[in-house]
Amino acid sequence: MKHFDYLTEGTCSQLISLDLDGDRVHNVRFFGGCPGNLTAIPILVEGMTVDEIESKLSGVRCGSKPTSCAHQLTLACRAAYEAANA
């Protein structure tokens, strides 16, 4: 299992921390942002594959922002997967 940190853009959370085991995502943590959503999202995605997370959360927006913490998680997962398989 490899650990990754991802600096977010355009959201209240500043950093997403996650572990990757193959293509499975574990131990997601958001730093900053809305506590309710950012507590729920890691519980919901625990053990999902990168593709599953992307298919469910990619493109989710936060109000008028072009992104959201959920969408930033999809970017973090893909970046971690690509880094692990480079």
C-alpha cells in the first residue's frame, strides 16, 4: 500500500491524503473544508477502485464553483494511480 497527498485547487479543503493498494483507495482524509461532507465521503469510497470513484464523483460541483471536494478526490485518486504505475 502506498501513501499519497494531493494539493487541491478551487475548494475549501487544501489537501487530500489517501492510500492506494493496486487500484483500490483506502484511508481518504480531507484537510480543511466542510466537516460533514468530508467525513462522509471517505466512508463511502473506502475500498472502491479509482475507476469507481471517478464514475460516481467526477464532475460534481460545489455551488457555482467548477469543482468540488468530491471532484478533487477523483483527480487525487487518478494522480496517485498514475504515479504508482509510472
